[in-house]
Amino acid sequence: MPAFWHWFVAAGTIVFIIWCVWLVSWSSKQGPQNVADDDVVGHKWDGDLEEWNNPAPRWWLYLYFITIAWGIGYMLAYPGFGNYEGMLGWSQQGQYEAEMQAAADNYEPIYEKFAAMDFADLAKNDEALALGGSLYASYCTTCHGSDARGAAGYPNLADNDWLWGSTEQAIITSIANGRNAIMTPWAQVLGSDEAVTNMAKYVRSLSGIEDADNAAQAMQQPFTTYCAACHMPDGTGNQLLGAPNLTDDIWLYGSSIDTIRTTINEGRQGQMPPHGDLLGDNRTKILAAYVYSLSQN
């Protein structure tokens, strides 16, 4: 924190404490001092319920001063005055690191034991899969869903269709380093809205959703020219690039004619963030084995 903000926070805190002390002291001297036992303020509810004009008891006032004293002590013990670290030396980052170290000391030996196993065996070990399921619930459900079946733009992990491959290394790389899948827009290259529609129809025909008419079939040559570099000439995709297989019935963004037209017109930007630094090598392998097991059921 820069020096200006340090002094700004510290001075503001001290002034506010002084103001609280003054306000409570001043308030305690206001109001009725000597009143009769039957003096009322004139408010009446339910016919006979009235408010007496009596001052608050002294112990009530003392509670305010005790609260202020406790607040001063708290800010002396913990960071509360700008860059002042507090008498106890506590910090949010320090507590986080201590808790993470305690968790590592308790659980890392367990992770190491499972991570030393062969990947195929790990994907069949019930105890390891329970750990992997817990990791999945913590880090993956936001995008891929609690049932791992994904959503539009987020791959289904419970089938046996893999954009980047299903080998141990491919899944670990996806989790640890993340993935960036980019499809560029092709509307300008194709030249017209009609050509985009015909290309969408041709793509749908590759998976058998509809039969290609003559106009759609004529897009085979442009497909070979522009699309085959990623999706291969036969449309079966390329896992090295994360290019989807267009000949099956699995669609990442949807198979409707409008959705495919949007994909061709605007392109797609798919990104999975890296989790390697967050998980570490051992947990990454256990999570990878769990994800792999989902497609084997």
C-alpha cells in the first residue's frame, strides 16, 4: 500500500474512533436527568401501553465503551491501520498459506500414493475415483456440470468423444495447461449468405442429419479447400488441433442450421483455463483418471 493511502487509512480510523468516544459521551449527557417514576413521553399503543420517559441504564452505556475498547485492541492486534501489521503478525495471505500447508501435510501422502499407480489402474480404483470425484466437484462442475455432461460450448465428459484425445497425457495436458480452441469466421471467404447456408447444410449432411441437395453438395469443394486443414477432408476432425469430428452426432454448440450458420459466420472461441498450478501434478493425474473413467461407463 502506498504511503499516502497508509496514512489516509490510519488517520481516518483514529479519527473515527475518537468521534465514536465523543458521540457516546455526548449522548450520555442528553435526555432526561431527573424524572418522576410516572413521567411518560405521550406515546400509547393498544389503549394502555405507554413509553416511560426514563434514561437508559448506565450498564447500557458502558457496553458502548467496552465495544470501542475492544475495537481498539483488535486493531492493535491485527492489521487495521494501513500498513501496520499488527502485534500478532497475522495476515490473510499468511493464514491461507498455513492452511494450505496443513492440508498438504495431511493429504499429499494420499495423493502421492495414488498418483504413483498406473493410469489405467487408477481409473478403476474406487478410492482414487472418490478422490477424483471430489476434485471434479470442486473445480469442474461450474463449466461441465455436476453430471459431467456439459452444456452448449462446454464438452460432455461422460461420452467417449474427445476433442483433444483420451490418452493419459492428453487429458493431463488439458487439465494442467488448459486449452484454446479457435475457429475463425468464414462468412467473407465463402462470399454470400447463401453460401454460408449451403455450407451449414453440407456440414449437417456429413453426420446424416439431413440429405444434401445439389446446392449443399456443391460445397464439398470449398469444404475441402477451407475446412479440411482442421476438420480433415472427410470431416472426422483432428485431435491435435481440437477440431471436432463433424461426422458423428455430437455437437459442442448445437446442430441446428442457425447454430451452424453462426459458427461459420462468427467463428468460435473456446477456452479452458489451466489448473496445473492450482492442483499440482498428483491431483491433476487423479482428476484426469476420474475424467477418463466417466467415458468408460
